[in-house]
Amino acid sequence: MDLEIGKIILRTIGTYILIVIIFRLMGKREIGELGILDLVVFIMVAEMAVFSIEDPKESVMRSVVPMLVLLAIQRLTAWISLKSKLFRKWFEGKPSIIVSRGKIDEHEMKKQRYNFDDLLMQLRQNGTKSVQDVEFAILEPSGKLSIFEKATKSSDTSSDAKGFVVPLILDGKIQTDALNKINHSKKWLASQLQAKGYPSIEDISFCSIDENNNWYIDEKNEKK
């Protein structure tokens, strides 16, 4: 039993060192920026490491060889990606413009299976107060949203920290809970939109209002 425990300890240390070496050879990339192949390699290497440690009777080479093969595959595809733009575009994907010149592209969002909750969450993570402050937003292949704000924001930046934006319409659907929070009704929303030149709520994809009564309205673009 003591010999078996010793084997497990040695294999754990050896596997740890091997995984560190493999990940170092794969290159320095943040977890959120991993490509599809990188992520697959990470998962498979982790699984093989478990098999290597949990069964000391099996030869350690049964796990080491597949790890090295995966490393070789990753390095090969990385090299091909550097040489071939077409391969890189097909294998790693390409950036998608979600917001262009202040207008949301619902077609691209649906194509990327990206919803308004994702958009608002990533705007908050970036420290961006509202969609109306965005000039361009690009969804990178890694899933990260690159945000370029307008040179002149819709409201005084000194109040941004205290500002609160309420989404009233998301993906064409009225947010009743949001209306209740600001003590207004669907009828009030319809009248406000009509006064701003939007007679039909069905034509609106996204609508929000902030504490300074600044509105952001984006119409659906199915006609494109």
C-alpha cells in the first residue's frame, strides 16, 4: 500500500510538471481568449492527467504519449493559422460587429446566438453605462466584446458613476418589471415612443431610459 501511495505521489508531481510544460509550449493566452482547439486540448490533457494518477498499475506512458500528441496537434494548427488566413478564419472564427455607428445589428446577434442580456452584461463589465454611449461593439472569436465608446457621450460623464439605465424593451419584448420600477405603464411607454416618432412598439428591438431621461431606441432591422 505504501509503495502504491508513493507511486501516486510521484505520478502527481510528474504529471503536474508535464502539464505545466505543455501549457507553456502552447503559448501565453488568457482563458477567455482560448481558441476552440486550445480549449479542447486543455480539457483532454486534464482528463488524461486524472487517468494517469488514479490508476498506478497502468503505464504512465499511456497518458504521456496522448498528451504529447495533443501538444503536437496544437502546435501544428497554430503554425498553419499563422500561414493561412483562410484556415485561421475557418478554424478560429472571425470578429462580428454587434453595434455599428450606434446601431445594434440584430441579424448578427441572432447569427452568433448572442442576446441582449449578454450585450448589457458585457457593457457593464466594461464600465459602459448605456448602449447609447457605444459607437462600435465587436464580438471577438474568443467571446470577448470589444467596445469603442462615442467621443461625446449622451450625458455628463461626471454623473456616470451614479447613473442608472433601465432597459424597457429587450429583443422586441416590453420589460414589465422595469416599467414597474420606474412607476410607469405600457400605455405610458407607447405614448412616449409615439411622441418620439415610433408609432409601433413591434418595430423596436431595444429601448432604454436613464435617470436623466435620456432615451436610446433601436429599431428592428429585419428589412436589411
